Amino acid sequence: MKKLITIRKTCRLCRSRKLIDFVNLGNKPLADFFLKDPGVKEHKFPLIVKVCAKCFLVQLMGDVNSDLLFGQNYGFYTGGSP
């Protein structure tokens, strides 16, 4: 498996490097990621939000590996939420 997370250094939209800190919520576990064994240590990832000074896009800076996000323990399915 490749890296669990990649932290972006540029804007997702315009590729500018002029990113301004917006909010840092610290390290958090993935939402709706259900562990089969409660004794296993849960991965936590930085929840950092920045705003681009050029195009004003507000964005998460971390890209979590899609294999981890949408793997066997993925909890969302269409029609499963009210």
C-alpha cells in the first residue's frame, strides 16, 4: 500500500502556493471507518483547512489514500443514510 496520507502544498484548483491557515482541528480518525477489532490502534490524520489567497478556495490539505478510504471497512452505501 502506498502512503496513508499526502499533505498538499498547492491549491487544488489554481495550483497557487499562497495558502492561508484557516483552521487546524488536529489529528482525527476517518469518519464512518469501522474497526473490526476494537483492540487495534485507529489511524488518525491531520484535519487542516486552508484558503487559497489567489482563488479563495477553502480546502482540506490532506489526501488520504483512496484504498484506505474506500476499502473493506468503508461504511457508506447509497440509500443507507436518511
